[in-house]
Amino acid sequence: MALCAHCGTEVAATSSGGDAFCCRGCRAAYGLIRGMGLDQYYRRRSIDPTQRPLRPDEDAGPIDYASYGRVDEDGLATLHLMVEGMHCAACVWLIESLLAKQPGVVQARLNMTTRRLVVRWRPGDNDANTILGPVIGIGYLLQPYDASRLGRESDQAEKELLRAMAVAGFAAGNVMLFSVSIWAGESGSMDWVTRSLFHWISALIALPAVVYCIRPFFRSALTALRAGRSNMDVPITIGVTLASAMSLWETIRGGPHAYFDAAVSLLFFLLIGRYLDSRARGRARASAEHLLSLGAAAVTILEPDGSRRLSPPEQVGLDMTVMVAMGERIGIDGMVISGCSEIDSSLITGESIPAPVAPGSPVFAGTLNLAAPLRLRVTAVGESTLLAEIVRMMEVAEQGRARYVAVADRVARYYAPVVHLMGALTFLGWEIFTNTPWQQALLYAVSVLIITCPCALALAVPVVQVVASGRLLRQGILVKSATAQERLAAVDRIVFDKTGTLTAGRPELLPGTWAPEDLRLAASIAAASKHPVARALVRALPGAAAAEGVEEIPGRGLTLGDIRLGSRRWLGLPDDGGEALGPELFLARPDAPPVRFAFADPPRDDAGEVIALLKRRGYHIELLSGDRPASVGAVAHALGIEDWRGGCTPQDKCVRLEEMAAAGHKVLMIGDGLNDAPALALAHVSMSPSSAVDISQTAADVVFQGHRLAPVAEALAVSRKAGTLVMQNFVLALGYNLFTIPLAVAGMVTPLIAAISMSTSSVIVITNALRLSRGRIW
């Protein structure tokens, strides 16, 4: 076996004895770093940068990547792919560098965790097959993004850790039996021949286990050292290697200082911590991967001739008509054309109560149709669905750098060299200033290296963040920014918008003096409009037939011959002095008095409960709305909000947020409309419901699903709890080191005890973080 010349991964040795590489990325990076250009690299590898790859089943011919691209609103083509054969960060750098050099490419981003490659380019300047040619030419396999393959390589890494942990545990248990016998014979009842035999048997068990189980730490340590830095795996590797080498030397010479039990037990406890960390980190990814896989259900397409056929979701076109049977999971985003049913969207929104849908209602991929068949018009497929957007949001947040994470990384980076120096000084001190044998002095140094390893410190923040993100995602709360949780924890004031935020944004017709025939006529006219108030009229009388010949005048209303349905001002009616508490429409007919239809936009079902809870938790609540003061005041009074303002422009909201920020307050802004986008961007941290317009969701740091306001309280409570757990983990990690380092330097800790205590500190930190994953905290 040999090591990759670039990153240090274990690979098969080359027959020529030259440099060996674990992947194409490392081979190219190794050459490029040493001055070899891409063209020269191609020539040496005999690669045609424009060649096209074959599908896994070679008879299917080359992949036409252009057919998988989508052109967005700004005229750029976007392609989402999976990269196979990627092993390390060098691969990410190489692929992004190659794509960035292609004409017309605007953006090329590769996510190391999900292996998702997103390429955006100007269609007129280049085509997908030509752009991807250089990446394909150096041997990477690119496939259209497939949710079913997500996490496969992560699962393999976890299985490797689990196998190594099993081997280390088996070896540690058996070696410990011989060690107990040797310790029992220290009183003189065991001769040196028997002791030497037990040492040799221990070596035969422990050394192969150490070579097999140290690989994850050795690869990481070697990669860091080649990059000119150190990480927490460096002292682990040095400590285990020194303990094993010294024990083998002592066994060969028949000496008493053999500590195979310490080396293999250290690896066992370290692998336990590493495996638990990997499992914790995978929870948030697994949640998103599970959600995305729900959208892979086959879709029943209704052809124009009335026939039906099954098709994978990615092959369904926009505006096609699909049929969803009762009990079937929906595979696309769409709009209900016909049928009334109930949809279970709990896996996306976190709400357990099914939501009713009717013609005109949107439905999303991954939700479950419960009650009756539905006919849908396709509005989004594949990477354009809500499920795909959830995964992209997680990737964006994962690639960011939170303040606590950066602090922990810096501490761990400078901590490792100090650990090495402390271990060296411990050895020299015992060797020079005492009569201690060098073997015992080296053993004390190994104990220092092991016990001071900053594993717990490195885990203090990431594990909490991953557990918190996973919990929020399961509740339908999508964190888009890496620093959002830290900023949410610092909030002391909350500013709400009204319509669509505190209220459902879905007006409902109120009882009035109108006659049934008035409602029937108004509903038939309103059926021609998509205005929210007009749709409310239609919902009030679903059986009303749409009238023919209706014309809509934007900003005013609808006309049907001499009949008009619209606003008070358009119809020339006197002003009510601002007494109306909600939207209204008037039906005007010749030779008949106008008929008024009043509407109300009720608060969300749990708005009052959530507002009361937030006030009890010490948050100051404020309501800023562009609606009429009378309407805003009514909602504020109903929900118990004392501080409110109506008739606010977007500028007014921004000015108010700046005033609070100048006073030292940390403000959470929650809004959904186009007029809220500037305030969402200006606030210390911001949230938006999933029903908000696109620009508001883009400006917000957090997006929550569903029709309830409880996710606001959940996000704030989880963020505060996460901040508390982070500080607790810092105290646990630093306190452990401050307590144990003097004991190790003083020679009061053996390598075995050091391994147990160091691994225990990591397990404690992980266990403390996992308290956030379950139970109600608000």
C-alpha cells in the first residue's frame, strides 16, 4: 500500500514506484500546484477535454446534459448534477476551477457533503456538453441529480467507522484480559518469560487492530500536515503510534513497559466519539434527504386523448395534467384543477392536521393525498420543487461559517501545536530532572498528548448546530443562514407584519345584509379574477358558475356590461371615515342600491397563544403594517399587542427598525409581503412564512412552513437553548483540560486512563448537545 501524494489517503502502490494518487482531483492538483498547466496535464494524461461520457449502461449512449438544463427568469441556464469519484477538497477545487474557465459560465459551485454540482451559464455563449467536457475528460462521472443516491457515500463512511469500532472493541477486550493478568503478577508471582509471552500475544492482537483502526485519524492528520497545519487528529496519531512503537520495542527486548491495552483502548473510545459525531451530523442531512426522496414517486400523466401513463417526476413537463389517487404521494408541485381532498403535509410543514384543498389550491411534492382523487396542473418539477429548495437552503447554511464555529476552529488550530510542545517538555522534564526511565517518561508524554487532544472543544459547537438544525427542519423551519441561530438567540424585540403574517392572508366573507341572489351574481363575476378578495367571494359560494364577458380593470374591479363589482372609490361611494375593519367590495347595478360585501382576514389559529407566550418570555412585541389603522388596531387588540402602527410604508418600517437598533435592541422582523423585503434585510435577523413572495423569502434568514405561528416560538426557543448548550460545551471542554493536564504532566495518569477520560469528555459534549433533539422547550 502507498499514500496519495497530495492528500495522504491510503491507496494501492503503483507498479512503477512513482507517485500514487487516491483520485483524479489529487492527481491534477498535485501537478497544478507544481506549475503544470491544465493543457499540459491533458497532454500527459492523453485526455480529450471535449469527450462525452457514457451512461452506466454503456449501450444507452452518451448523456445529453443540455436536456436536463433549465433557463431561469434572468436568462441563465442552470444544471444540477451529481459528481461521482470525488474524494476530498482537492476535487472540489479542481472541478470548480475547470468550470470557471469555460466561456459563458457565470457560477460553478460544488457541495462537498451532498456532491451536488450547480452550474449556471449564458446559453448563447456555450452549451452544457461543452462546458462539462473538461471535468468529464479527467475522469469524473457526472449524472443528473438523483435524490435516491443522496447520502450513499456518507453511509459508507459511517459503516467504516462502525467496523473499525467493532475491531477496536474486540481487540481491546481481549488485550485487557492479558493486561489484568500481567498487573496481577506484578507482585512477583509471574516470571519474565510468562510476562513476555503475554506481551507477544497482546502485540499479535493489538497491532493489526491499531493499523486497521487508526486509518481515519491517520488520513486526516497527514492531510493537515501536508497543508502546513495541524488538527486534533495529529496528537491522536502521534500518541497511538508512540505508545504502540514503544510497546513493541519493549516486547522485543523483554522489558516491562508494554501498553498495547492503552493504544487499542484509546482508538476504541475515540471511534465511539467519532461515530456518534458522524451520526449527529447526519441527522439534519438525513431529514432533508428523506424529504427530497419523497418527491421521487411515479406520476400519472393524463394525455390529451384521455389515456394515462406513468412517468418519473423528472420527465414530467410544466403545465401537464396529472392524476393523484387517494392515498398516493404527490411527486410534483402543482395546482388543483378539479377535486376536493385533504393533504397530509406534516413531513414538510410539521403540522399534523391535514389541510383541505380545492380547485385553485397549490400542492407540493412529497405531500400525501388522503381523501379523494385530484387532478393537478404541473407548476414545478425536479429541482424547482419546494423539496429541492429545502435541500438547497440547507446546503447554503452548511457552507457558511458561524461565529462560534470559527472561534472553536481557531482555538483548536492553535491548541494542537501547544499540545505537542507540552508533550515534548513533559518527556524532557522527566528525562532530565528525574531518574525516571525514558520509557516511563515517554509514557507520560503520550498521556499528555492523549488527554489534551481538543476533540471535545472541536465538537462543542458543530454538534449543537447540527442537532438544532435537524430539530428545526423536522418542524418545518428552514434555516438559510449559518449565523441565524446565533442572532435569534440575541433577540429582545419582535416586529410583526399583519396581513399574511399574524393573519392567514386569506380573507373570508362576513355575514351581511345582502341577499342570496346578490352573492350568486357577485361570485359569478368574481370567478374571472385572481384577486384575494374576489377569490374569497368564490369560496363563499363554490357552486356559482363563472359569468361570460367579464372584464377586469386593475386596481379598481370587474365589469359585466352595466354591472360593476369593485372598490368604494371606483364606484364613487362616500368614504366611511376609516371605520371598515377589513376589505370590502361593492356590487353596483343600474336602478338598484349598491350592495356591500365585507371581509375579514382572521389571525392565525395560534397567534394569540404565541404572542402571549413570547411576551411571557420577555420579548417586546410590536406590530407594523401598511393596512388601515382601524384594521391594524382591531387585530392588535385581539392579540394583546399594545405597541402598533398602521398605514406604514416600507420606508416607515425601515426607519422604525433603525430607531430600535440605535437604541441597542436586537430586532427580529417577521413579514411576508413585497413591502416587507427592505425591513427583513435591515433587521438583526428575519423570518418569513413559506407563503411569502419570493423576494421576502430570499431576504429572510429563516423560512417557516404551515399555517401556524408556533414555528416562531420554536425557532427562538431552540436558538436560545442551542446558545446555552454551546456555552456549556465550551465550559465542559475547557474545564476538562484545565483539570486533567496538570495530572498528566505530573505522571498521575496512564495512557489508558487518558484515553478513557478524553473520549468520555467528547461523549459528554455530544450527549449534552443531543438533549436539544427531543422534548418541548417552549
